[in-house]
Amino acid sequence: MANKDSINFNVLDSISVIANKLADSRLRIRRTQEFSKAQERLDSYFKTTSDATWMLCGIISYYFDNNGHACNFNELSDFFCVPVMKVLSYKSDIESLLKKGYITNTMGLDSNEVGLQNSFELSRDLLHCIISNKKITITDKNEGEDFVFSTIRKMGALIESPLMSFEKISEIMTMEKKLVHNSFFAETIKLVPDVHDRMFFYNCCSDLFTGFESRLSSTIESAYGDSSKKFKVADEFMNESHVLLKKGLIEFTNKGNLMDSAVELSATAKEMLLGENAKLFTKSAKGTEIIQPQSIKQKVLFYARENEAEINRLKSSLHEENLRPIQKRLLEKGLPQGIAVLLYGAPGTGKTESVYQIAKETDRQILHVDISSAKSCWFGESEKNIKKVFTDYRSLCKTAKSDKNGKMPILLFNEADAILSKRKDSASGNVVQTENAMQNIILEEMEKLEGIMICTTNLATNLDAAFERRFLFKIKFENPTVEAKQKIWKSKLDWLNDDMILSVAQNYDLSGGQIDNIVRKITMDEILNGKRPDLNELHQLCKSERLGSAEKRIGFF
């Protein structure tokens, strides 16, 4: 039984007959019986006029002869061997093909019209039907995300084209009138009144999709062209007074002189353009990483009795079944919802590891900010980067809120001594001014914090008073007590007898991190020499690890 969608003639053969006659014909055809029969069949098959069928056969022929490339008016004119103006006279026939969905205009701003910039690409649906010799079925394209994506790409191509500035403006504004129903374009027009400024913005949007960097000088040249305000605009960008910067739609990715500088869409603009998909195009702030709870290796931590109650209160409050009602109650009472925690004390006492284990136990991501390693890559852009850290964190929180099973991540500032210390006289120099500015930003963000922020530091004695009052939990980590050290040694080296453990625990005031170092050396010796240390050798390892004496204190590992 014949397929109901099959055609009773060979479509490709008929296209070949028409195309062979049209090539280099100057569109002057001496009709043969074979040509007329093929023409009649294709007019019926495509449901087009004869002129539209000719244009379509020319585009199809170009497609197969040029490895699937789209063609423009110049290439069509070369195919027919006529001036471009002659092909333009078939404008209405080509537009009928656009409306049927047989071709798409990859350059034209209006998908159904021929514009100043044109590049005609064959529909995949049409190609499939032609090659399969089936009836034509074209899938409707709705005006969703794909529509915005393709429109922005077309706008970008137009803005970067060699057309005169007034031609670009005319095309963009004509298209915008047809796009006012779309929330992204409506919001852009509302926020950015000047069309040149919008063209700059659209070009940056296009660069985002194509993966290109938006160089400031070339983007200004494309968007403002021969406009008399071009140099004024460049000055506004360099002074950071341009409307796109002030509205928070554009931000610098690199700022030097005009030729070196580059910009990109801000997080706000990406959300406006892409909605929930904005995270796919968002770069993390420099010096940060996201740590997933499942990637954290579980460890047993030993707390001093004096600290254990507060540690447990913190852990308990961060369990999801407790955190949500706690934050709800705080909000009802008009109190800050955020949970800010300061873990302070000597190096190697387990502050950072505590955060990791809390994150694992409560199944929370960590946005880890390592201040000590990040400062070098933040040089000259510190304020911008610290703002981006909080922007990224809010984005993670927003994603968590939108997911019914989502959990608020932890924002961890590790080794945060530099940003928590007392503010200095700004007259001391540029570095001090930068650190003070960073502190002010963090203080402001802590005031409106809705999530979980934990800072670790070794130098709490120099803590700025403004920070001190903003931390809900302030937990001191010191070298472990004798009892805690005994538990640590036993957990690390279970073959040690109780006397050996008591001897080293009583005689050496070591942190958990220092004990870990000794355990690593013992493990290496076991592999290299096949032997374990005796008590004297263990004492020697402890002595070599401890560079100086330390007062014995209660604490944690």
C-alpha cells in the first residue's frame, strides 16, 4: 500500500530540470515540454507562483552546490546571471517563501520580510520532505526563547554590518515596533531611551550568544558609527557614567584604556534576557569555586566540651527542617534572616574543615571564596569582584528557593583576615582605600543577608567592631585538650596503644592539622620502610612538627 504522504513524481528531478534551465539564463527561459511539466508539478507541490518556484529552485540549487550554505541576493544574481536589482524585483515572491517557512532570513530582522541585510537558508523540514519525496510539512516556530535568540543574533549581525548608521537605526527601530509585546525588548526600550545605546546593548547580547568578547572600542564603533556623540560615549564609559553602566545592564570585564577595555552583560541583564537560563551564561567571580556536598569526604571531628554546645546549636540550626521555620520566625519579628558565623582561632585547628563537614551533614553547596589567593587576581577590580561574589551567591540562593527540594548554600570566606580587620585611615594609600571599600560592601551585604555566610580567620583580636555585631555565631577554635588529642590520635592511628597516645597527647600542644602532618609522615615511612614508629620515634616526630611552645588550651580539631 502506498504511503499517503508520498508524491507520484520525483521532486528532486523536477527541481534539477528547473535549476539547470535557470542557471546563467538571465531569467529568460525558452520553455520546453520537460521544463513546463516540471514547472507545473513544482508549482502544485510547493503551492507557489511560477516566479516564487524559480526563486526557490535557485536557492535549493545554491544550497546543494555550496555545502549547505545560505545565499544572499548577490549569490542569487550570480546564479541567474542578472543584476542584483533584477533579483530584488522578485522581493514579493521571496517573501512568500519566507511566510510559508520554506526559507529563513538569517540576517533579516523580520522573519517574513526582505530587509537591508539578507541571507536565505533552507528550512530543514522542507529539505527532509524534498529528499524523502513526501508532502511538505513545516513545523510552526513559536516566538519563545528561540525567537529572542535568533532575533538578537540578527540584530548583532546588522549592527556590525557596514551599513550607514541611519540605515541600522531604521531597521532596529522598525523591528522594535513589532517586538513591544516581548518582555525583554519592552523592558530594554523602557530602561534605555536612546536607540544608539540600545544598539550597543543588543550587540553585547549577541556577543554573549556567540561567545565573542565585547571589546569596548569596536562595540562603540558598531553601535554609534558616524554619530557625533561617539567620543562623548567613549568618555562616559571610561568614567563609568554611561546609562548602561548606571542602570546595571553592562559591566566591565577588563578596564584599561579604550582599546584594551571589554564589557559584558551584567547578571541583571542576563536574567532579563534569559530568565532561568541565565546561569548557563554566568561566570563565577574570580577566586571562587562551588563545592558540592557529595564531593566532601566525611571526617570525624572532635570538639572540646566547652565548645560542643555552640557547635551543635549551629549545626542543628542549619538543618533544613529547622532553618526554614527559624528564618520565617525571624522575618515575622522583623529581625535579620541571615545566619552569619565567625570561626576564629589558631591555624590548623579545623575551622575550614568544620564548614565542609557542616555542609556535608546539612547537604548544602559551598560558594568558597579564598581571600588569600583571590587578592592577586582582584587587583584593581576588588570592589567589583566582591560585589560579584554576593551577586553569584544570591543567584544560587534564588535557584535553591525555586526548587522545592533546594537548600540554601553556604557562602564561605576562608582566611578572611584581610577583610575583617579594623579599618585603617584611608590616607594610608590605595591598598588601604581598596580594603576599606571591600569591607563597606561586605558590611552592607551582611545587613541584607538572607542565606548562610561563614568566615574563618586566625586574627580575631583585630576584628572590626562593625563586623563583630553582625555575626550571630562567634566560635573560637583552639588547640585541642588532652582528652580531644587522645581521641584524634586514636582515630588516625588505631594501632597506637593507650600509653603511647597519652604520652604524646600530654606532652605536645599540637593542633589537629599538625597531628595530620605527623600521621602523613608515618604513613610514608610505612610504605618506604615497612615499619611503624616506636614511642621514641613518635616523640621525635612530634618535636620536629612543633616549631615553638604554645599554651595548652581547650579547643577543637
